[in-house]
Amino acid sequence: MTSSAMAPHQAHPDDTGFDLYADQTVYFAPFETKRISLGISIQLTKGYSAEVRPRSGMSLRTPLKCILGTVDPGYRGEIMATFVNLSNRPNQINKGDKVCQLVIRRDVSVQSIECDKLNDSDRGSDGFGSTGRN
């Protein structure tokens, strides 16, 4: 952790994610995308990864949106978060703001196999809203 970073925090014992805090004040021009410092590093056990995810409250209340990020088990650098300002007005994140969450997940190891044809399924290649709106 940097000397100014705030430690990840779980608000409730049953919460899945740890809240993460901005380690710097960042100004965003309209529609600008930037990476922000969170001031922390983690060491994950093999078979686990972490996701830097948006916080629902911040997503609802501000035009600043956190873009999902993955932390692999071998990564040892500072955890960063990517944000985009979806507004035509300038915005900012202040040092110490609770900005995103970190969720640790167990990974499944799979092998990729090249093939010429996939087995049929009920869904087929339908995607992107093909199951309806409601």
C-alpha cells in the first residue's frame, strides 16, 4: 500500500466485495477515460483472481462509470481502476472517495480446443437480447 492509501473495507461481514478508495484526486473532461490510483496491491493464491467492479451507488448517482477490470494471481503491481465520464460536463473523483469494489473469485482451469463445428443447442447463436426484455 502507498502511505496515503485507505485499506480495502467490507461494510458488512456477508458482503462479497471490498470497497476501494481513490488514492488521488482525478479530474475528468467531458467523455474522458482515465485510470486512477487505488494505492493498494494484493497477492492472490493460485486458482483465484480478483475483479475491480463498479459500486452500484456510484453507478446510479454519477456519470463516472468504473470499467470492469481483472487482477490475475501473478500480478504484484498497484491495483488501478479505469473510469469514464459519460457526461458533457467536467467531473472529478476526490482522494478518499469510495469508488469501486474488489471481488475475489475462484477460477476454473479449462483447456481451449480448436474444432470445425460446435454441437447444436436450443439457443444456438442467438444473443444480445434474444430472450426478450422481460
